[in-house]
Amino acid sequence: MTENAIQLEQVRLSYSGKAVIETASCRIRKNAVTAVVGPSGSGKSTLLRTLCRMNDRLPGFQVEGSVIVLGRDIHDPTLNVYELRKRVGMVFQKPCVFPKSIVENVTFGLKFHASPNGKGFSERAEQSLRDVFLWDEVKDRLDDPANTLSQGQQQRLAMARTLAVDPEILLMDEPTSALDPKSSRAIEDLILSLKDRHTLVLVTHNVDQAERVAEDLICVDEKTICHKPCHPLPASVTLDPL
Amino acid sequence: MTRRLFKEQTILFALYGFTICGCLVLAVILATVFIKGSPAISGAFLFEESRNFGLEGGIFYQIVGTLILMAGAALVCLPVALGSVLFQTEFLHSPQIKKLFRLLIYSLNAVPTIIFGLIGYLFFGVFLEAGVSWVTGVLILAVMILPTLHVSIHEAVESIPKHYREAALALGLSPGQQMRAVILPQSLHGIVTGTLLGLARAAGETAAIMFTATAFSGVKLPQSWTEPVTTLQTHILVLAQEATNPLALTNAWGAGLVLLMIVFVLIAVTLWIRSGLQMEAQR
């Protein structure tokens, strides 16, 4: 039986008592690509952000039920939330690069997690840029400002920055929605290339994209979620509740 | 339609009028200080100590005293302002307490400076036994410029794009690491601007330090924590009281011009650094 990276049991997500997701139970397999689909405002992003506790500081946000990530309940008071976020990386909808050079962007998180002497930073940076197929495009201008890159390149740079801290799970919140079709395909190819080493969870409103890259599908709608392997993807996405 | 146009033209005309009035007042003040003060300015005036109760000699120790109080106040105030902003933005989660905190800071800005002087002297000078000294002045001025620094730094921290914070948070950075990596570098322009504006405010302050930190004559550089300094503000005030003596008046205008120049230089540096750092941040 395949090992699970993430397991949700009777999870309820709410803002100030108002439910965003009434009940969610699902399992996300290790080293697989899982797509989370659903209409706008259905709570896909809230669900994704919950997995690395990015919503902790939102006023009135509450999680009930059990969220097990990499074998631990993420709401266990003894859990180190910064270590959790290091192991569960996140890439956002809009490419976010810091006003620094390309290489400084890649090592941005790494320098706080790696040994203080900084040994191997350049090797790690190179490897991360190779992982996102950006190395050949930027190797001659690593010290240039990161915002001189195209939007698609910036999104891959943001992924390289996340990969540099070596997360086991990579959460992606509509990573291609701000990109042109060519850049979107590049990100999709990248997702497929990463699944051997990482567990990937992708929020998308594009069912075709989910079909192209994902092995499993979680459908969020009507404040609940359903779950099913998505190859072949059903013509009409009406899935049975778990 | 014509009536509306007339109304608009009248309002526009009135706005121009008010703007010109405001600028004229400033121009008249600057021109007066410059015209009356420039005859006093010379190398000797800037670098010699004052003699004969300010009627002869220069204002060297007054300039030094003013700079000591300004720099001291900024050095004491900056860590407090920065710490209180970071506490408010990064660790205080309750919106009500944040609102109360903001209200307190704004209220502090509205307190008359003489009250700062009085309470400051009672606390630092009497209770902490610092007496009439430059240390008392520095501490009073530090409290006085705290709201200016706090508001400026707070605005800069609040204007940091949310996605920078989120990206740092998602990489597993702790609050301290986020401060080092994102918050401080991205709000540097606010920190510098706030400090320099605070300095400019401290430079113009007289009431709070008049009887708590300064002495008019017989004072050079302070040799201990409990000695007073002499400042440009005190010098101007005392010389102006001898308005019948033209020599005293010229020296008072000269000292006024130097004080104005110090403030102007600070504001010019503020604007220059601010635009430079903002461009750097947007790069």
C-alpha cells in the first residue's frame, strides 16, 4: 500500500465561525502529484495553506479535526511550525521575487536553514536552478536583479528558492494562473519532473491542467471535498465523497 | 454650466492663493533669517567659542551642544521606536490592542513640549538624579521624538508587500529571521527618514531642554554625565532678550541661520536617502 504524505480526517475550516470547508477527509500519496480543483471561492487555497499552517495569523481562522502531515498532527503544540514549513514548501499564484539578485533569491531561505559558514551555497543554488530548468537561462547573469526575469522565469525562480531548502512536500497555489501558455507548460513539465523526489499538491481551476499533470484529484465544492484517482479523468467531474 | 465653471475657477483661484500665501510666509522667514544672519557668519563665528555673554566670539560649543543632544536623542530613541514598531506589527495580534497602541503613540505626539520638559526633568533629573545635564536633555528629547520615529517606521513596515512576508513565512523563517531578511531591509527608508525627521524636530526644540539640559554661558564640552551643554536654541533665546544691543541681535540671527541650515541639511539628506532607498527597494 502506498504511503500517505498528508491525511485529513473530518477537518472543518472556518473564519470567525463561518465554515469555508464543512468537512474534509482525504489522503494524499507520497511522491505523487495531487490536483485540488473546484470553483473560485470554494476554499481550495484555504485548504492548501492549512497544510503548512500559513493561515495561523488570520484573525478568526480555525481548524477542527486532524491534519496529519508527514506523520505528525500539525496542530500538536510541541510541533516546530518553522520546521514544518521548511519540510512543506509553498509556491504562490503570483511570482514573488525579492528585490535582490537571482542567486540571492535562490539562497534566500537556504542561508537561514543551512550551516552558518555557507559552504555549498553556490552548488545548492545551481542544483535548484537546474531542477527548475532555469540554470541555462540565467547562469551567465546570476548577479542580475531577479525582477529582470520574465514572469514565467520568476515563477520558476520562486520554485527554485523553495526547492533549495529541500522540502519533502511542495504545495502550489495556482502557480500558472498569472503566466502565458508557454510558461505554464514549462511549469507543468517541471511539476512532472519533480514528483519522483517530492510530493506535489497543486491547486488549479484548470481541469485540463489537472488531467495533464496529476495522478490524484481532490474536488472542493459545496463546502466539502471528494477524492478520486483522476486517470482517466471523468468527463463530468462528479466524484463520490470519500 | 457657466456657473459651474465659474465656481470651479473660483475654487482653483482660492487654492492657488492659499498655496502662494503659505510659500510666501516661508520665503519671508527664510529671507529674513538669511539677510539678518549672514553678516554674522564667518569662519571665526562657526569655530570659536562665545565670549562676553555671546556678544563676541562664535557659537562653536553651541553647535556641538545641539549636535550632542540631537545625536544622543536619536541613538536612544531609534532602538525603542524600532522595537515598539516590531512588537506592534509582528507580535501583537489583537486589533483592539493595536488600535490602543496607535492611539497612545499619537497622543504622545500631541503633548506640549514644555510638559515633556517638566515631567522629563522630574523623572530623569530629580528621580534618577541626573540633574540639569545633557543626559536629561537627551532622554527628554528621545521621548519627545519617539512618536515621529514610530509613525515613520510603522508606515514603512506596514507598506511592505504582503507577498514578501508570505514568501519568507513559507520558507520556514522564524519571526526573528523574517525581520532580518525582509522587514528591516524593506523598511530601511522609513527608519532613516524617521530618524532624520526626529533629529530635525529635536534640533528645533527649545522649551523642553531650556531648563533641564542647557546653560547659557561658561559651558564647553560636558566632562561628565551630569554636566549641562549649551545649545543654539538657548543662545538665540538669551541673545534675543538683549534686543537693544545690535551686536547681540546680529549674533542671534547668525545662530538662527546656522540652526536653520542644520535642519535643512537634515531634511535634504532625508529626501535624498529616501528616494535612493526606495529606488533600491523597488529595483
